[in-house]
Amino acid sequence: MGGAPSGSSRVLVIDDDQMVRALVRVTLSAQGWEVLEASTTDQGIAKAIAERPDVVLLDVTFVGETRDGFAVCRELRSRRATERTPIVLFTAHDDPENRALASAVGATAFIAKPFGPLELHAMLRVVVAGGPEPSVGVFLIDAGIITAAQLERAVAEQRLRQGGPDSLGQALVELGYASTEDVRVAQARQQRAREAPRSAAGLADLRVVIADDNAAVRDALHAAIADEEGLSVVGLAIDGDDALRLVRTLTPDVLVLDNDMPKRRGIDVLHAARADAPDTRIVFFTLDEGIRDAALEAGAAAVVTKDQPLRVLIAEIRRAAASPSRAATNRGVVLAVRAARGASAALARTRQRIAVLGMLGVAYAGVFLVLEPFLGASASVLGLVPVGIAGALFGPEIGVLAALLSAALTAALWQGTGHLLGEPIFSVGGNGVGVLALIGIGAGFGVMRIMRGRVGATSRNAAAIAETAAALVTADAADVMGLLADAALESVRADAAFLYLTVPGGCVELVGATGAFARLVGAREQGEAVRRVLASRAAAVVAADRAMIGLEAPRMRSAIIAPLLTDSVNVVGVIITLSSAQTAYGPTEVSALATYGRFVGHVIAMRTLSTASAPSGAAVVESARR
């Protein structure tokens, strides 16, 4: 019986079908995997973020829920905790549209229902390097000899006996679930499965990903490479974004890459992959002979034109995989230098603050001891000076810290000079009011530092732009979508807002909503007015009913729908504001939301272009998942 991947790998299965969860639990736990389960989308998202499993197995259809597996996958890809976690989607509809949507939401792999335990194992061994070998019991389930429940009971019996791998077969025979001959045949199949990958002189197969937007080319390459000893095709990409996602999630040995592809050209994939997967060698297979010099200079292992025989490509794949790579070493040095510089700068800032606080404390203590014989306890008023300076230099947090340190130092100085704690300084000095005054002064000077230079309109606008840019680029995309929906309420008078992005198949998906409507995120209902706005690329005022906006919005009576434009032609979604008033909107509000919609469209485009380190797939909506 095979062992689990190193480190006791964990898998999370999110499916409302108890039988599917049981199949996954039994077949994987027998190999030592820790299997987590969730029966609803909310439970699944919460467990994935909290537990950070090594792989997520996710159903597409959840009966009675607004969100489906595609929406859950999009949500997980938008969270930093799970943005790189491999996600395998289960679906009963294995068709091009579902595959395109799975790629768009960032799925790592796609497996059609119903599937058997061996198919599940085969998929996991592709997605998770060093995945589990199927046990004898799994082969018996696959052959229809035993059930998952029977295997679970036999595994429990085996563990009670603390037996070796062969004891599972013995337990199955003794429990009457299988005959000795059944177990012998299953063990023979298991042995053949172990020996099959050891081709090419006993070496493990080289793992290859093929990226080409032409289906015929992909199929031909797949067949040719898969027939070669020592080569295994572990992924097929239909465009540049898909290729980069597969490289990041599967880290293959070799990527066979076309240059002219949708979403992202091959040369752009090369630049991104060199940074994120330096051990993956890249071989171009393209009609574009003109990119040879640029590709080789950027780190490609070889460039093969499509008019050459496939044997030339196969030879270049083997040569590329066998050649040493300097990219990983170079990248490690660069990252180490950057990390050292960042840590050094942070340490220097911390030391500077400690040194300044120390000098201020020493100065205060010295002046207090000089003036105390003349002023008595009132000399502690001088503690306001270092507190104000610290707040002005470093902000309110350090100002408050300086106030607390000053209060403690004052207490020590009073004790040393014979004053009682709480002794009045002036009429406001007793009962702790002086300490509160110090804290207020420290925080006040810190706030003054923050507000410095923001009195003028130019400074205020510049600060707002800088803060907005930082929030849009650095925050989790799910949070950004919520913020963009909330900000729509600041653009026009409204009681609620919906933010939709387009997805493959011609529909839209709700990715951001305000207040109580946030529970609807993931819905794909599309109203008639939404379709019209997407087609016309012009904002419109409509009634806020289900037929127009696609969702039920209680107490809302009127709405504005504005397109999210990245330029004069491309639309990536819509923004909708809703009001409980019947006649809330006029031309001014329509113009304001249309302008805001253009801004949001550019934000979506900006996030798409600026997420070179993200692992996701094939559509503009993908930018909202970072």
C-alpha cells in the first residue's frame, strides 16, 4: 500500500453529495492523507482559508445554494491564503463551455462525474507532486468487488491490528468482502501500476505542459509526446493565461509553448514563468520565427518552428530537461538581496525610533532633575515636550507609546525625588488625568503629522489617489470588489450597489455587493436591462425588479446600470446602484455612475495586467480574483 505525500498532505473535499465525500475520504485516508470535508459552499470556503489544505476537490453543483463551484473557486482564488492552492473541479457536464469557465475561475484541473477511485488517484498524482499510490482496496473498489464503506471498515480493522500493507488484503478476506484470488489480482494490478512510470531507463517521466490555442495542434502534440518513453503530458493550456496558471500550479519539467495565443503571448508567458517557475524549461513551438532571438535571450531553452518534424521537438524537450538551469540560482540571489534590504530597512527604522525615544527620555529625565528643586512635582509638565515630538515625528501610535513611557518615567522620577504618585501638579494633575492628557497630546501631535500638508485641495487629492492606488493593488480582490461596490454609494445617492463581471459563456457573475446583499455574491442571474447595457455600452435608469436587474432586491424601486468600460469598445461588467425612492435618478446621477463605471473598468484592467504572480486562468473576470 502506497504512502501519502511527504508532510502528511491534506485534501479538502467540498461536495453536498455524502457518497462522493465518503469515496474521497476512504480512498485517500487509506494512503495516509488527512481528508477534510465540507457539505456547503460557506463551510468549504471557511475551511479552505482556515486549514490551507494541499489540494481542494470541489463540486460544481450545490442544490439549494446561490453559489456554485465556479463561484467558490473564484472566491478561493481571490484570497491570499488559497490563491495558489490546487483546485480540482467535479462536474457532470464535461463540455467546452464548462472547461472554459473552469479555466476562467482559476481551476487547476477538471474531472467529470461519475469518476472512480483510480481516476481520482490519477488526477491527484498530476496535481500534487508525489501524490498517493492507490491501495489494494482502491483497485478492488474500481473492479466493483467491494464498496467504499467496506474498505473503510477493513482499513479500521487493519489499523487495530497495526499490520503492514499486506494486512489490508487479509482483513478484506477475513471480513468476507473479497476472496484471496480477488486480492491477488488487485495486488498484481497495483504492482503493474507502480512499475509503469519507471520508463526511460528507470527514471521518472518528464512532466510536460502543452500550450497552444489550436485544438488540433494540442491534440497532435499530446498524442506524440504521450507515446514517448519517459515523457508525460500533465496539462493542456488553451491560451497564455492558462499556460501561466498551469506552470505555476503544476511546475512541469518542460513547457511547450506557442507564441501567438489569446490573452497573453508566449513571450510574455516566458518572462512571467522565468520569475515564478525557474526550474521549468520552456521550448517554443511556433510559426513565428521572428521571436527566436528574443525568446532565447529571455531564457527559452529552444525555439522549434512548426514546419519541422515532431522528432525535432521531442529531441529539444529531452535536451531542455537535461540541461542545467541557472535561473533558480539567480532568482534566489535576487530575492535574498531584496529580502535582506527590506529587513534591513525595517530594522533601521525600528532602531531609529527606539534611539529617538531613548534620547527624548534621557533629556526629559535630565531636565526634570535640574528643575525639580525649584518647581517640585510640576517639573513633570516638561514630559509633554518629548511626547509631542515623538507623535509629530512618528505618528499617533508612537505618540501614544511615548506618552505611556513618559508617564512611567515620571512615576520613577517622582519616587526618586520624594513625591507621592498622583500628587497634584496643577489643578488637572491628579487622579490620572495627567496621564490621559499626555496620551491625548501624543496622539494629537501624531494626527497633526498625518494631516500635515493636507489642508490644500491639491494635497488632499494627491493623498486620496495614493491611498486608493495602494488599497486597490494590495488588498485581496474579494475585498476590492466589495470596496468598489461600497464606493458606488459615494458616487451617486443610493441605498445598495451590485458589481458584476463578465464570465465565459456570455453571462455575468456578481462579485461585489453592499450590506445584506453581499450574501448573493456568486449569483449569475442576468436581467434584461443588464443585457441591454452590456450590448449598448451606455448607462440607463431602470426599475429595480428581478426582470430588469436579474436579482430580487426587496424595497428597492429604481436603479442605474452603468457599463464597466476598459476603452470605448471593451466591456468587462456592469455596476448597478439601487434606490428605495421611485424617482431617485436623473441625468446627473446617470453621468456620475457612468464615469465611475469607466474608473472601475480601468481598475479591473489594471489588476489583470499587474498580477504577474497570480495563478489564475483565462478571462478578464480573473483579475477580480486577486
